[in-house]
Amino acid sequence: MKGLILAAGLGTRLRPITSLKPKPTIAVANKPLIHHAVDNLVEAGVREIGVVVSYLTLNSIKETLEGYPGVRFEYIMQNPPQGLAHAVKVSREFLGDESFVMYLSDNLFEHGITEFVNRFRPGESNAVMALVPVTREAAKSLGVAVVDGERITKLVEKPADPPSTLAVAGVYVFDSRIHAMIEGLAPGAKGEYQITDAIQRLIEAGDKVVPVTVRGWWKDTGQADDILDANRLLLTRLKRDVQGETDNATLIGEVVIGAGALVKDTTVFGPVIIGAGARVERAYVGPFTAIGDGCTVRNAELEYSVVGNRTVIDGVKPRIQASLIGEDVTITGHDSRPATHRMVVGDESRIALHE
Ligand code: G1P
């Protein structure tokens, strides 16, 4: 079975984090989203993976996946991205007539995807879809399935009036029948070719589309709050592992400190991950925080936040909380008068200042 990871999108809802780097390269619990996707595919036995990219995402995605052991990646261009069915269409040559697992690179599953892949029986079913119960409100912004026993009987994409509250999670298993359904598909909302519409055509043709309910948590990381929550969920599994140096540091609970890092005169309440080579001094780092490799955090308090690699946070008051901070960012405070804010802030940034 082959794998297909979709990583061509622009991640506009995460700007400016995604202005320079595509969403699948954002680290959650100090690991890029796309690595979580590849890990899940490998765990399910898939080692030949097509990665669908666009000219804006190709270089960063390739760089992020470089050196990943034991997997053959093939990069497939989707220019411009025109929906999930279009991504399958441009991958036709790579996929051939084999069955494949399609994985949306911004999706995270607590228990991976092995169960969905194993449920697929060639010749007996034509597709398997992962479904997750959500609220009616949430269903309006996702694909929605109607299920009758062992079969999905209807699928709609982002319905104003959801026919059920079973949402489509971002992993699908298909046999080669899907290609015929994509041929001649009409574009849906925003001119995109929806995979949901192609699967609906499969259902109408009498093919068997099998539902599997997601066990444990599932997260679609479309917005900043989702990344923070995904980071929280992943960090709950953390086990203490202190490789770096500590000096007058109080570490409570599950704390990971990477090699070459220094944590000094600091209190850390886990679960917290501090990347390799980071320096954390005279600081407080609270639960559900991930600090990337090579960061500096000095004279600052940080909690429930994600900080990208090589970022510097120095002398900032009050505590930074629920914040998603990119790579190579500098945030400094100072005690001089007049007390002013001085900023160089990129387009579409969001900053909340409190007295
Ligand atoms: C896509 C699919 C949708 C699915 C969702 C899961 O939507 O079209 O059916 O429920 O992924 O993440 P998107 O998030 O690209 O808008």
C-alpha cells in the first residue's frame, strides 16, 4: 500500500506563521506536523509515500523530510492547489493502480492510523474513512457522513444543515476505483475539486465505503488555538528525560530537556519540552509549553505556549500565555523610561498587550 500526504496548501488561517513556512513544517511538541504524519504511516506499514506540494511549499517540505529513515518520498507538484480530489488526480502516475492511504498533513490522531489501514480489505471494500463525532456547529466546517451499519451512505462537504454529527477526519484508504470517480468531477465551493464529492460518486455507483470511528483524540490544526491544543495533547504523553544541563533548576513532573540545553535559576512545571541547545535562565516555564531548539528564554515567564526554533524571549513581563510564536523571532522587554512598546511586526500578526 502506498501513502499520499497532502502538503500543498498555504495555511492562510495561520498567517503570519505560515507566510514563510508551510503549515506541515510547524513543530508541535517540538516535531514538525508532517513528521507526525509520516510516523503514523510508517507505523501502519507504509514506506513509499507521495508528498503533494506546490511551488510555494516544495523546498521547505523537502528540507523538513530530508534524512527521514527508511522511507522513499516522491514529491508531486500540485500547481495551483485545487482541492483534495485534484491532489489525487495529479498523483495518478505515482499511485498507479495500487491501493493507497491519503493523509491530510495537518491532522493528528492519538492512536495513529493503523486501525483504519487494517480495516481496508481489497476486493471487499473500496474505501475506508475515519469518522469522528463532533458538535453540530463543528460539523458545519467539516466533511460529514451518514452511516448505515457497515457502510457510509451519504457524504457532504461543510453542510449548512449537517445531516449527522459524524465528521470526516483527514485519513482515507482507497482502491483504484476512486480515480474513475475523480474524472469528470465538477468543482464545488471555491472552485475546488472535493474528495468528498468523488467518494459520494463511489457510494452512488454501489461501491462499499466503510466507516471507522476514531478512538481517542483527533485534531485538525487549522488555527493557532488548534496548534496549542494539539501541543497540549501530545505533551500529556511526555516522559521525563533530562539530557541537557541544569543549574539551580526546579523541575516538576514530566520535563524533557534536549542535549546541550541549559536550564538555570528556573522553575519548570511539566509537561514541558525544551529543545536541544536552548538556554533558559531566571525563568518560569509552565505546563504545556514547547520551546524549540536553540531558543533563549531569559527573565521571562511562559505557559501553555509553543515557541519555534532559535527564538529569543528576554526580559518580558507579564507572563506569556497561550501564545504561538514562530522561529527566529526576537521578543525583548526593557526597564528604561519612557515605558513604551517598540515593535517590528510582520503582516497579519496578532498581538494582545495587557496593562
Ligand atoms: C478537509 C476535508 C473535510 C475534512 C477535513 C478534516 O477540509 O475536505 O472533509 O473533514 O479536511 O481535517 P479542510 O480542513 O481542508 O477544509
